[in-house]
Amino acid sequence: MNDILSYIDKVGASIEVENDYVAINDLYHHRGWTDGLPIIPPTEKLVEEMLSYCDRPWDSPIAKIAPRYGEATPIRLATNAVMAGCRPEYFPVVVAAIEALCEEPFNLYGLQATTHLVSPLIIVNGPIAKELGINSGYNALGSGCRSNATIGRAVRLSLVNIGGAQSGAGDMATFGSPAKYSYLAAENEADSPWEPLHVERGYAQWASTVTVIGAECPHNVNDHQSITGVGILKMIAGTMATTGNNDVYNIEPHPAIVIGPEHAKTIAADGFSKADVKRYIFENAVLPLQRFSQENIERRFLVTCKDRYGDANSSVPVPMVQRAEDLLVVVIGGPGKHSAVIPTFGVTVPITREIQLANGKRASSVEEFKIACSDSLN
Amino acid sequence: MCELAKRGLSSVVICSAPFVPLAKAQARVFGAPDLPLVVIPHPLGGISQEEIHGRAHHAVPQIMELVKELRG
């Protein structure tokens, strides 16, 4: 079942090249197989090592990636994970993220092909996030951590190489965003005063999960002055209330709020639960209709929401989210008086998926994948 | 649209010029590589009512011609 040699003998499944790192990278760039950064050449040996953490049939699709609807087999995903620089033990997270991205309500086709600058944000929760050293603290949404950088990059390369999201063909983004290189972090569960994201979304505390969000880059909320929860929440709501984001124009958007641990502590100390936070932001992240251009009022709001705006005056509030519970609230980051607002593509539902073994059992460590893989080969 | 075409219904896709590569790729993916495309000037957003009517006038004769062809 899991024999890489029989796979690479298939026509078109492998290429033979000169053993020259620079030449290989030139070739990969020339063929449009990279994100512009150098890749690790996915040799048979490295791909097989990556697959040593995969307990499924290596050549059977786990999903189809839009817009090309290319079959995401473990071998193809592992190839992209090697190219991205992943260590083999990261691979179960790559697989879970791809499965989540390909669930219908996420609308991966829309995300991949749109002119909007969206890219998937992946948030990892649970013990596997800690085991893999996925950064949830200083600079968690930035650079500097191998697991954050390379797992996110492996997903992105898979979306391009398997899904066909080439610029100007499968990916029509007007200008894209830096998040199209990699966009992944763990939740800072240790410093959060609230239940973690995966627990809130129905998973056990000891489960490990990925949550995917069709997201813009973070928009910062600098608040060094507020010393009350309501003060910080007012600043977050104010940052969220903008005229040009996709969420304001869509029916059921699910924007995300990243709350820095220091802000979270202040907010929670004033008695706000996560549900209270969502309620406050839902009620206060609004703009008066007059802040939108006349053309947007006439050609969008009065067409799509005539009941709400049809006979209203120009100061009627326009909400950024339609229901409080549609907001995602997650605690990420290190020390500092910052939070962030993350608008979304709008027509996308966040998906949470547990990182599970092929038999459906909970994995408390990625090493269980290696044992299960080894068992399946013997 | 590809599904309609595969069922034998006369089907054409209208798209603006920058989206032709995506449309052609999708037609291939969904098994209707010969799906006719009617290409209209870009953009579709941020244009006046008159320009919208102009796009329609550009598209309709081509659509009629293609439908006639498809029906043999």
C-alpha cells in the first residue's frame, strides 16, 4: 500500500535532475512550483521520511483542492511539506489543515480564486501545538518559528501546486497579502483567561485541533491607555468598524478578534466572558450608514438589505457582523498592550478539525502517527 | 454551467478579459473544455449604469450567435 518506489515509477510522478541545489531551485521557480522563496528539493528519501508520520494510504486522496480540484494525496502533500522545510513530525498538522480547508462551508474555491487579498489563517490548539513548538507568544503571527513558518508554507504550496492557485489563473488576487507565504499560530492557552478556541467549539481540552479562517492580515489595536475591559473592547470595536472590509457586505461573516494576553487579562478581570466580549463587539463595531459612499448605499445596502436601510436615515448603524456568536475570539501573543482585528473574505465559515489518527482515534502526540504508520507498513 | 453543458443544454459563460484563463481552466477541470466564453470588457465593478448596459449590449449578440451555433 505505502510503497513510494512504485509511485514514483508512474509517468509524470517524478523528475530526474542534476544534483545541484541552485539548478533545482531555478527549475522549480521556472515551472511555477514555488512561492518565490527557495525550496528544499523533495527527493524520494525526504518525501518518504515525511510520510513516516502518515498512517493513511499514501496514494489515496484525502481531499480535492480547488480551483483545479487536484487530488491531495499524502505523497503530494508530503512533497510540498518537504519543499516548505517542514520536519516530518509536522506532517499530521498539514494533513488536518488541508482536510479542514477542503470542507465545503469553508468555500476554498472562493478564497483561492477571488480578487480579495484573503489567505487561510490556521490556528492550532491542544497538546500537539505545544509538542511541535508552534509559537503562540512573541511574534506568533510573524516570522522566526520553524513550525509556524513551514507548516503554514506547506499548506500554501499545496494550495498552489495541487489546487492550481497560480497568480492570474487560479488565484486572481488583485495584490494578495504577505499571509500568502504562511499564516499559522497556536493559541496562547496558558495565558488566556478563557476556554481555548477548540474547547469553545466543542472539542475536549486534551484534543489537538486546527481551525482555519479565510482571513486578511491582522489589523492592530494599540491600546496602552485603557485600564478597563470596556475601554479595551471599545478600541477593538472601533478598529473593526471600517467601510472597506468584506465582512460588512456579506450575509454571515465570521471575523476574528485576536486578543493579546495583557488585554485579555484586563478584560476578563472586569468580568467579561468570551460570550460577553463577542456581544460587546457585535453591538459596538458599527458605522453610521453615512460613512459609506452614496454609490455603496444605493447600489449595495439598499439593494441587498432594503428592509433594514430602505427608509432609514443616514445615521442608522451598519454592523460589521450579523450575530455576536459569529465572531471568533482567540488569545495569541506575548507581552504588550496590543490586540488585532482580522476581517475575512466574508463568504467563508471557519472550520475546526481534530488532528486524528486514520482510525479516528485521538492523537495526544504526533509520535502516535509514526507508530501507526510503522504498524501499517509491517 | 459545465454541468448544464454536459447535459446538452446550450450554455455560455460571460466573463471579463482578465478572467479568461480562470474560466478556461475551470471548464477543463469540470469536463467541458469547449464551453463557449463570451468575453466582455473589464471591469464589472465600479462602473456606471450606462457602462453596465454597454457590457450587456456587447454580450447579447455574441450569446445569440453562440446559442444558434450550439443548436445547430
